[in-house]
Amino acid sequence: MPHDINDFGLAFPLLASVGARMPLTYRINRATQADGIVFALSGVLDAEHATRLEELLATEAAARVVLDLKDVTLVDRAAVRFLALVEGAGAEVVNCPEYVRSWIKAEQDGL
């Protein structure tokens, strides 16, 4: 992949000029704890990944659910809406970046 060397001598991928799209990476790790189920999320949380997570959460209907966002690197608006809805339904969202927390609150205030 071609790189652009900026004034500081650092190389950055030239995605726009190549027309390539970086694959979005996302991981869901499920862990059972005495008081419920923890889903540790990492990578990019977008609409597609939120849909997949929603499917997984549907199978955990009777358990207490915790979503750990410690390793989430990026969220899109659809994911924020999803997080607002699941938190409103009783799931706990932990290790949430402050800017994402403020977006979730704005979504909840708008519901």
C-alpha cells in the first residue's frame, strides 16, 4: 500500500488515493461470571457489529448482562443508539469512553 511521508517523516497509509478500504476489526469475548454474563468488546463497533451483538444478547435474556467497552476503538451512530437501548433495557455498559457516554446520554434523552 502506498504511503505519504508527512513533514515529520511519519508514514501514513493513503487509503483515499488507492480507493482501498481497511477491513473493520471487531471481537466479542463472552465470559460467564457468578452474577451474569460479560461481553468484552474490542475494535470498531458499527451497525453490523451491533446487530450481531444484539443477536447474542437475545440468547442471554434471563441473565444480567455487562458490556465492557474497554478495548473499543471506534463507534458509529447506529452503535451508540444500540448501546443506549440496551442500557435502557437493563444491561450495564462499563469502561465506556466519556465521549461515547455523552452520546449515549444524548440518545437516551431523545428517546
